[in-house]
Amino acid sequence: MQTVRSVLRALGASIAVLLAALVPLLAGATGVQASPVAVQQRALTIAITAMTPTTAGPNSTVTVRGTLANHTGSAVSGITVQARTSTEWFQYPEQMTEFSNGTATGTAALPLLLQQAGTYQVPATVQNGATASWSVSFQAADFYYQFGVFPIEVDAGGASTAGTAYSATDRTFLPYWPGGTAASQVKGLQTAWVWPLIDTPQQGACSQTLRTSELASSVASGGRLSTLLDAGAAWAKTDKLTWDIDPALLSDVSVMTRPYFTHGNAECSERFAEGPSTAATQWLSQLKTSTAGESAFLSPYANVDVAALSHSGLDPNIQAAYRLGQTVAGQILPQTFGTTGTGTGDGAVLKAAWPADGLADAGVLTSLANEGGINTVVLSSNELQSTSVGEDALARTVNGVGNRMSVLFANSRITSLLGTASTARTQASEFDLTQDFLAQTAMIAAETSTSRALVIAPPTDWDPTPAVANALLSVTAPWLHSTGLSTLATEAAHLPSATHVPAKQLSGAELSDAYLDEVGTVEANVSLFKDLLYQPPARTVNQLDGAVATLESSAWRGSGSYGGSFATGQLAGYLTYQENKVQMIASKKLLLAGQSGETPVSVRNGLGEAIQVHVMATTPAGSDLQVDGSDGMLRVPEHGSNTIKMSVHSSTIGTTTVRLQLVTQDGSPLSWTVQPLSVEVTRFGRLLLIIIGGALGILVLTSAYRLRRKRLAGASSGGSADETAEGGGTG
């Protein structure tokens, strides 16, 4: 056995040595940038970190800069960096993707046409673990002559002291603007940005409580929401940004400006107390200033999944989410959305919508128009039925009720590209993203010679670094002409013909019917609870309505489904806990000695809000037992009780079980208050009256008989009967 173990150890060691030797050979043979795992094993890597200018012209000297990192395990010397480009420009977006990935084949085989543009000799040996800088320059006029996007590839090669060869490659894009009469052939793009301020909703039914503590770091300096607000505020006027704001986010951040809680259970206990957040106060203050009078539109509260609600026939829920959102936004951002959520009257507020994933069919558009008053919708360009090159972003459609709607198609390639911003955390990756973004816009402009529109809409959960956000917004190019979303919406509304969106389109990411059924059950309980309360304040109603909208948020699509299920369970538990604070107290048995009687029924209210209920008594079918209560609703103060007397009447002897229950003002029963009352009718009272009456009659007859005897006895002794009686008789 020991011999076998020794052989296995030796074999394992040999395999490890062999693999270590093969890694650098494989890296050198492929000639492409190694994966992050390979970097830590045996690799030479190269990265482009900057390029000037980012858009070349006829007189431009293009300088590409970057870094080399040596992770080969030994020193590498004689490293040469070569830049290559092509006189051919990209014809299709797919060519750009394949070139970037190093997989170009067939019609996209532009790397086969690359020509050497410049070289740089690294002056010193690069030690293992060290990084060196490099730069390569060339004249744009030597290669480019027409507007378009051109490839740039940078290769590095060198050898270790042992003679092992290493190489690495990185790639980027370079737009070229010819200027002069050639440039006049390019009409450019009317470019409109949608800037999202949307987050996962945090509030449930517990007042001043957030589900997690994540929002605090997001609004703090360097956080996701802080970055978006800072960058948006800095570039809003220059780029004519249009803000897309979720009212639920405004409400959540507003909670943090006062003492509040995080986490907790359905009973609003076991929470963590938090002090007022200075960052939240500053964030809201900056938002008020930055968006006042600026172009903006509201998502429905909690950015509810409009498509899923529409497909499930829950249009009233869409209307409720919009109504609540307008109320909340009007209160928190009155200079942007007005006190009623309708805007300041300067036309800056749009009745626009950006459905989840940018997808909506004809039915969803009808729901948006009817329930949200929406007349402009931003959709993904993937919705376009045509796949022709040069498709415009502007369209007009007609919803199901015959009204016109402006449709603005956000470029799906750019939305997808911006979605990678969360991983762009190095100088090289930040450059890749912003340069790719610039190249994509140039590619779109070069597709046709007609003037068109470009709508740029990042994902709603967009998480760029401050450097990336500002770099993207600072991008300028001769073919980009900033415009507002409202301008494009107006132009789309006047298009001569209508574009038809799909009549029916279901996304696999939508909230499922099964989940919405669970939400519907909880929503019914919320309605019952609100009806139980007597004149509840607006804050209480809004808190409950907001909690329901939170369950319908598009944030729970896909991987977020657990969060939605958790929130649903929390709200259901909250309602059960609160409802059980309302109890009916009554006797379990009532004994009637006659035909009628009374029994007291008390209602105890442990809630912090006054309630109003009616005590309802239900008798068995065919029974002549009658139970009557108060004529109106019984009002019970907060943390108090109230009592009424129920009158009971029956003409028959026997025992009957009455079902007592509290109901709300609209007649909805409170199931947890059901209590049986056993009424027993004996008629002992009537029999007792007969007995007493008979006894009195006998007593009267007996007295009369005795009086007569006394009179007769007096008469026989010589006196008159009357005298004898007056004298008391002989007895």
C-alpha cells in the first residue's frame, strides 16, 4: 500500500510540473489576452488605458497608451509593442463584436486586413510581477479617409531569460471624422439620454422601517445613487438629460432623513434603530435642486411590473401605483412634479413610461394610457419588427383605445453595453467601455445618410463608477447632437404613419401568475384592514398602498423573486398580527327565562388607529330567534374598547346557537372574530307568574271565608254581625 501511495504522489507531482510548463506555451501560441485566472499563473498581459484623440480627423496623430504586466514567473526582455489598424471600416455591428472578442471569421474577418501602424520598444527588462507603460503613435491620414469606425489592435511580444516566448493582445475602436465636404454627408444623430433613479423598493407596512440597510451606502458618497445623481446633475443641462424617477425611492430616502429602523419582522419588532442620515438629507436636497424645472417623468410607484399586471387583468393596480407615485413625488419634489404630481406647468414633466426590459405589447400600451395617462413610451429597439439597417428611433403607434402614442426606441446594443459598467472598475476597462460607447454611436450614424434619433437608456439598476458616468456624459462628437426626450416625443407624435407593436408579447422574466395570485390574496387583506379603520390618516393609507405596490415591483423579476416572496410573507404576517389586536368579547351562553333578554358585547381595539365595526348575529335557518344590535357602526378608539347591548327574542322554548361576528362598514366579515353564543329559552318566568297568581287567589278566598265566619259567630252571641266584625270578632 505504501508503494502505491508513493507512485501516486510522484505521478501527481509530474502532472503539476507538466501543466506549469504548458501554460506559458499555450499563452504564447494563442496570441490573445489571457483570462484573469491565467494572469495569476503564467502570462504576459497588455491593456489599452487611453487614446488621443478618441475621434480621429485628417490631421490627427493617434497615440495609443497602455500598460504591460508580467506574470510569467520570470523576467521578460526585448518586448516590442506593435499597433495595427486597417483602411477598411466596420460594416456591421457584429463585426465589431467579433473583432473585440478575437473571433472574427467570414465577412467579419477584418483582422486579416490589419496593417502595421507603429511600434514601441520597451527599453528595459520587465521583471516578474512588474508593470511597464508603453505608447504607440501613427498618422490617421495614412489609413483613414471616410467616416466610420476602424479597428485598432495592439500586440506585445518578448522572451524570458530561459528563451520562452510570450505574447499578448488588446483591441479597441477608433471613429474617424473626415471633416470638410465629406462630413456634410453625415446627418448625425439627435441624441436623448434617459437618466434612471430607480432602486429596489425598501418599505413595507411598518412605519419608518426599511427592509435592508443597503440604501444608506447607495446614497452616500461613492454609492450607486450618489454617483448617478452627481453625474446627472453635472451634465443635465449640457446633455439635456431626462430624469426617470421612482417615487418609491423618494419615499425610502425620505424615511432616512429622520430616525428610522432597518430589518425587523412582521410584528415590527426586532428592528435595528438608525439615526437620521445626513447623506440621505443631502441627496434629497441635491435632487430637488438638480431636477427643479428639468425634463423628467415618473415611473409608477415601486416601478411595478406593468406588463405582468396588464397581462393578468390587474389594470386597477397600475392606476393605484401611478396615483400613489404622483402624490409622493408631488410632496417630496414639488418644484419638479408639483404638489399634485402633474408638474410645474412649464412642460418639463413628461407623461412617459419605460417598461421593464423595454418591452410592451399593444395591451400593455393601452393599460399605460388608460391607467397612467401615458402618451410616450420608451421601448427597446429589439421591439422593432424590421431588422433593416438604419432603423429610426422614432415611431408612432395607436393603442387599444384608438389614441396616438409616441414610441421612442432605445438602442438595445448601447443599453446592453452600458449594463457592463458595474464590472468596469479599472482604468483599462473604463476606457474600453467609453470608447466602445463612442464607436457604437458612430456606427449607428454611419448606417445611413439620413438624420435620425438615438435614445440612450441605461438599465434601471445601472451601477457605473463616477469616472465612467462622467466620461460617458462628457463624450462629444461631430455626429452627436444633444436633444431632450420631450422634443423627440413631439416629433414622433407627428409622424405620418403608425408603427405596430406586437399584439401579444409575454416575457419570461415577468412576475408569474402564481406569484401575482399570492399578492392578490394579501392585497384583499389590505383592503379589509383599511376598511376596518375609522377615517385613517393619509399616511397610513399610503403606507399600506405602497406596501402592496412594492410586492408588484419589477425588481422581483428573475433572480429577485425571493425578495418579492419575502416581502409578500412579511406583509401577510403584519396584517395577521394587526388584525388580531381587534377582538370581540361576549358571553358564550345566555339563559332566557322569558321571551326576551339582553346580552352585552364588547369590542377591544389594540391598534394605534380608531376602528369602526358592526356586530353581526347570524341565526340558524328556520329559527324564530331574533338578535338585534345597534342601528349603526360601533366606533372604538385607539387602544380602547366599546360595548353595545344585543337584544334577544324568541317565542319557542329550546337552545339555539347564534354566530356573532364583527364586520366592516362595507359588510366584509372579520373572520378571526367569530364567536358562538348559545341561547337557551326556558319560559320559567311565565310559569312562576301563574303560580304566584294562583297563590294570591287562594289567599284572597281564604281571607274572605274567615271574615264571613267571624261575622256569623258575632251574630249568634247577641250582637249584629257588623258589630262583631268591627270588634274583632270572637276569634
